[in-house]
Amino acid sequence: MRAERRLVLVIAVIAVVVVVLDQLTKLVVLDRLAPGAPVTVVPGLVALTLVMNPGLAFGLLAGVPPGWRWIVVPLSLLALLVLLRVALRILPTGGWRERSAIGLVFGGAVGNLIDRARFGAVVDFVDVHFRGYHWPAFNVADSAICIGIGLLFLDMKKHPEEKKVIAET
């Protein structure tokens, strides 16, 4: 039982660190940047641009009429429930990488849900572009989610036979 608590504590600490970093960076951005006005960090590559994203990840569903945007919150909560189910399957056999990944994804999801509750949209501000290609603006929470999912993907590729057994149980 003590070992299980320690596993959950590691996940919780990582998630809390992500939420705190995410919300602190957004506080600074909201205080210092004007919406849509880029501040160049690395010329031709990275700028800081305040964008309020009413949609899902990377602006998906952002064009949905405001009266229908409420659908984003249940979809986000559904994604958290799916992650919780994955976490419950991974925790008994998972190592540091899996626990870290779950903490990163949970923290990122909670950070963005806080924004939705406060503003009705997610605060995005990292603006990456290269040779005419423009990646949708993102934030610390989005980065944590992507890194966490990447770690889970790497683990599934490293041990596919173990993950198949876990998925079938």
C-alpha cells in the first residue's frame, strides 16, 4: 500500500509542477503581451504571441459558433477519464517513464481546464514558424501533454508484448 501511495504521489507532484508552471507563464503572458502582437524570440522561428484558443488542441473546433463551444469541456473531461483508465492499467507495472508521462498529461490537461473555466478559452502563446510553415500557438500545458504522450508511445514501442497483455486484462 505504501508503494502505491508513493507512485500516486510522484504523479501528483509532477502534475502540480506542470499546473503551477503553466499558470505562472500564462499570468506573465496575460500581463505583458497584447493579443495577436508577436514578440520575436528567435527571428524566423519563435515568437511569443498571445492567442485565446476556444477550441481543442491546436485550434481544433475553434471555428465552432460560440453557442456550441460548451462541447469542448465535456470532451476534455472525457479525455481525462480515458487517461485515468490508462493510468490505472499502467501503474501496477509502470516505471518512472510511465509515471512521469501520466503526471505530465494530467498536469497539462488540468492547466488547460483551468483556463477554460476562467476564460472560456485556453491561453496559448508560443508561436513557432519556419519558412512559411506556421505551427498553431501552444503553451506549457500543451507541451507537457505532448511530451507525456510521446513517453507513453515510446514505452509501448519498447515493450509491445507487455502492453498487449495489459490491454487485454
